[in-house]
Amino acid sequence: MRLIILSLVFILSCKSGNSEKGGKTYQALNLQSVHQFISTDSLNFDFSGIVQKDDSIYVVADKPWNTFIYSIEFDDQGWYVNHKRQIISQQRFDLEAIDFCEGKFFLANEYTGSVYMLNPGEINLQELDINFEEHNLNPGSWKNAGWEGLAIDSQNEIMYLTKERQPRIIIAVDMKSWKIQDQFNIPQTESNDFADAKFENGYLYLLERNGNYITKINPTTKEVITKYHYRHIASHPDGKLYEPEKYGMAEALLLTEQEIWVGLDNNGLEVSNHARKVYQLKSKEPVLLKFERPENF
């Protein structure tokens, strides 16, 4: 009941105006609800990636002890883990992205720069042999500026990987040969980083974390179709949702038919006074923001 009441308040109070940045004007997303993680232990759950498979929602988190793909559900109090699927690798985990294609999970590890495939019924991750060195790329040296997003165009068998920053780039990989087809950035520079990514109906959707944008692009022409922002929620003048933090914290992006979900990795920070007052958040658990999906976006 508390979330239902809050959702009504959010819809009425968060129909914010436009955001102007770099001479361009972008519409604000309309917030529908906020859901905080319900923790069952004392370890940080640093939410970093999300994917939908049929009627199930799966997430990953980016600490070394998060050696699972988690299936989640919601109730009146928030969202929680209802099942854990063990995954194994000889490498240290810093899982930042997840997608699903043709019965297999695909994951990206920022710490090592590795990209994995998980076959049905298995727990051992298979590292993909992508020809990074042929393109003078060394993901294993990028550490905390490496892979943050992974999105798959299943129809054309193309995987898109997004490097976070310094510099931010998008890499297109042919999944038949695991050869890199393309490497590019997008022209708009209102944000200096990429976090998560999703592919849908011929378009790549990018989560630009520090600018608080969801950006729709044509990955063939590199054209930015449009952007929407959620700055009025995650970076409100009265305070971010978690503080003290000067950077954006959104790391997980999910598109449904009617909604856009954005998950925040708060790195163990406490919620802000603003978040306590406006959204009744508490403690230091991460949140999922659900926004209305604009028409034709």
C-alpha cells in the first residue's frame, strides 16, 4: 500500500519540464514508482545489470562475492531475490552487464575485461574469444573504466559492448565469428560516460549515467534519435538519492513495453535526507526507478 500511495504522489509531482544541456532540449521521463531492495544479509548488493527473460527478471551485482545471476520479484515493500543461479569463473568477478539471447546468458566483467557466455544447464562461464588486440584494445587494463553495458541484436547476431569512459566507446561484435565489426562513439557530449545498454527493434538504447539520460541511437548510422532524462529524480537540486556522491549511480537499464527501468548502484552509501523525505527510502539498499515509457521511444 505504501508503494501504491507513493506511486500516485510521484506521478503527480514528477512531471518535470525539459532539461537543457549543450543547447539541446530533452524531455523528462515521468516517474511511476520507486522500489528499494530488500536485503537478507549484511553484504553490499551493488546492483549493476538487469535483463528480462520471458516473465522473469534477472540481475547481477558487481562485488567479488556476487557470484550469482539473481532472479527477482516485487512486493509491497520493494524488490527482493527469490532465486540465485550459481556461476563460476577462475577470474575475479566485477559483473557489470547481462543480456540473454537464444537460450544463453551473456555477461561482461569490468575488472578483467572478459565477456562470457553461459550455456543452459551449466554453471561454468565460457570466456568469449573476441579479437580485441587486433583493434589495439586491451580491456583487461581498463579496470574501473571498462565494460558497463552489453546489448544483443539477436536477429542480426551482433553484440554491442559499451566502455564506460576515458574514453567512452561502443564496440559492435559479430557473434558468428566473434570479430569486431565497428567501434564508435555518439556525437552528443552532454554526458561523459556510458553505463548499461539494451537493443530493441533496430535501435540501441544507452544509459548515460552522469548526465542522467536514456539515449536512443541508430547503431548503423550512429545517429542519436532522441534522449530523455531522469535528472529530476536522481540528481534533484535538493539532493541525489544517495549522498555524498558527485557522480551518477545508475548502472542497470531495462525496457518493457510500457516502462523504462533504471537501477542504481549506490556503492553502500546511505540514502539522502531528500530521498528519506520525498520517497521514504531508508538505509543503504539500492533502488529500481520505474518510468513511463514515452510513445515511440
